[in-house]
Amino acid sequence: MSKQKKSPSWKRWIKLKYTQLMRAPGGAAFVALGFSIGMAIEMFTLPTYGLAFFLIFPLIYWMGGSLAGALIGFVVGKIIFIPVAFINNRVGGWVLPNNMKIHVPFGPDWFAERLDHILLVNLKLIVGGIIDGVILGFIFYFPVKYCIQAVANRRKEKRKLRRVHLETSAARLPATE
């Protein structure tokens, strides 16, 4: 009888990815920069119907951040987007001129008016989202970097204590000859 391979559990896969992220070669700043980029891009991706997601790849390449960190920042941004969307709309309204009108010259009048309104709201969300996204990216950069550094320092301390413990227990063993 042949044994069927068990598929790896999700918990183990997530733990592996977490470990890889914490041990990223670029260090804490590399991952935190990626997280900030993902957070900033998420703040204006909804009004662009998801096309802003593709900005993550060139920004990560250009700024030298972590893609995994950016994707995590993007997901966290999705979680907090709904309350922030109201702020994005407000900030976009402050930045854009009050008398700004968008006019689409095709279709019946009732259709054009509604489309104009939808486009103006989306423009406010995009402009406000870019501004708020950059601010949130700066705000989240430092706590994420600090947390990753704290995890790395704790890991170094554990390894150091384990090494000292092994050396002292090896020194206590009698020499056998």
C-alpha cells in the first residue's frame, strides 16, 4: 500500500512565511518600506477599480521594498479602508476646487448627470486616498520597523542564551578518556 502525502497545513505555511518575512535579507527597514507602500496603494485602489494594485510592483522595484511586506500592507489597508474612505472623500473635497464639474457629453441627461456625480466622487476618493495613503504609509513605517526589529532582537537573545547554556552544560560534563 502506498501512503498518500498529506498536504501541508495552512498554519505551518503561514508560520513559514512569517519566519521568512522576519528573516528577510534587507532587515526591518526593507519589510517596513514594503508594508508602507502596500498601505499607501490600497488607499486609492477602490476608485480605480483595482488597477492601482499594479502600481505596487514598480514602486517596490524602484524604492527597494519587500513585495511580501507590500502585500501584507495592502491587506491591512483593505481592512481599515471603510472608515478611512470617508476621510479620503473629505480630504479630496478640500484639495479639489469647489466649482469643479465633470461633464460627460454623451447619453441622456439623467445618465450624464449621474455619471458626472460618480466620476466626481471617485476623483475625490482618488485624490484624498493618495494624500491619506502617503500619510498612513509614513505613520505605519516606524511601528512596523520597530516591531520587526524587536522580534529580531528577541530571537538573537534567545540564540545567545541557548548558546551560553550549551557551553556551560558542555563544560560541566566530565572528560572521558
